[in-house]
Amino acid sequence: MKKSDALGGSATFDAVAQPMSSRAASFAAFAGQASTQPSNPTTAHNETPRVPIDRLAHNPYNPRATLAAIEEMADSLTGKGIIQPITVVTRDAFLSAHPEHASDLAAADYVVVDGNRRLAGAKLAGLDDLPIHVDDSLAQDADTLLETALTAAVQHEDLEPLDEARALQRLVEVHGSQRAVARSLGKSSGWVTQRLALLNLTPELKQAVSEKAVPLDVARAVGQLPEQQQHKAAEQALEQRAAKKRERTTKAKQPASLHGTADAAEKQAAPGAPDTDDLQALAQELRNRLTAGQVAELIELLKA
């Protein structure tokens, strides 16, 4: 069974992928080292080829559930133009992996693998053409195209949090484990685990994340709890944050002479709290005992 068959159907994430000769070759090509050239785009000597916007089609399986902040993107493109070429595959290469989507491409000659948001912004900005990088090796089959599109979206780090979590989950299904996904993305396993935790939230908390009513670090921590404990834990975390904010505001309004007294009282109330020298010594000990990867994972866990 192909990976795309095992992944099942999803209106947003289904068949956007394909395997290549190797993942290393895939991502090297994705970074701009591919050899395939567009058939007849406008180009000059030593320049990136450009094609009219109406020859470019959005990827039907773009990992973004919504193309957010398009107006801001359009403003940026109007002022500065587009700097990084968008990565595309030819129509024929895409349809060889997804023949059922011929009608979705209309008359387009290329399908965008990385750069759907830039394409939308360019259309809104009224640009006539865009620079492209063509790499048909990214469309060898459905599995590789899916993996490439999801990985590119996650690496851009501008996905909506829940879109990012869903993309990571699809990558786990493709790679087989969270550890493998972490290695592929150059992230720690803790980084992947925390983001996947958003998928465990109750529908109400997911909505709150989408509306930015709950800080992401709180949501990621709460998502690792059983559903019946999540709402109470989220409320407690928000109350604690509000209390600390009030405390900082009150302290900022106090005369400077009172700050020292308050700090001294706080230190007396918590005699066991480590000072700066103690923390530096602890940090050095951890650096000596842990690998760089373990230190990065510990930092992610402490942020949770």
C-alpha cells in the first residue's frame, strides 16, 4: 500500500507528495539545486526564469487550511517585489501523480509546491509575473509531493499553529515516528511533541487557540493532559499569568526605594531559591553532562 493510501482522505492534506531518489536529494533540490528547467518561461542570462501569474496554479493540497495575512504579503510584494523564487512542478509532472486534479489546474502550466501564499499575495498586488524554480523530481509520486509540501510549510514557521500541528502529524505518518520527523526538520523531539499536543485539545480550546485567546505555550502544555483536566488547567495558568502581570504592574508603580525592600523580603521568604551564581553553575554542569541535542530538548521542555 502506498503511503498516500495509508494516510487517508483530507480536504486539505491528502495527496500532495511523492518520493524521490532520496530525501537528501529531494531537499537539496528543494533548496534550489534542481536541474529541470521550465519549457518556455521568460528568462535572461544568469537570471531566474519568470512566468506570467496566470500560468501558475495553487497546490490543491496546500498544508495551509487558510492563506492568512494575504494583504500584508501583497503590501510587501508591492513595495519590495518577490525576492525568493517560488518552487513549482510542471503540469505534466503533477498530473502524473494526481491525474484526478486536471480540472483544478485550469490552463496553468505549473503547480506551486512552495509559495502558495506568495502567489496569492502577488495576485492581490497585481503583479504580472513571478520568478520560479522548477523541480519535477518533487512530483515523482504522491508520497514525495505530500512530504515536500508539508516539510516546506513547517520549515517556514509561519503556519497557523493548528495547521502546523496537522502538518507535523502527517509527517509523522509518512516518516513513521516523531523522532524521525524531528531529525528531518532539524528540531528536537520535544519541539515536535509540544506542537502535536495542540491536536489533543478539546474543540473549545482549539477554537481559543485559533482566536489567539490562549497563549501557545499554555495550550501546548495543557494539550498533554487528559481532556477532562484541560479546561481547569488552562484557567489556572491564565489566572497565574494575570496575577504575575498585576504584581509587575504594582511593583513598577512603587518608588524605587521600596523595590529593594520587596526584593529582600521575597528572598527571605524563599531562602532555598538559587541565585545567579548557582544558576550559572547548574547550567555549566548540565552542559558538561548533556549533549547539545539533549540541552535543546531540555530547553523546550522548560518552556512548556
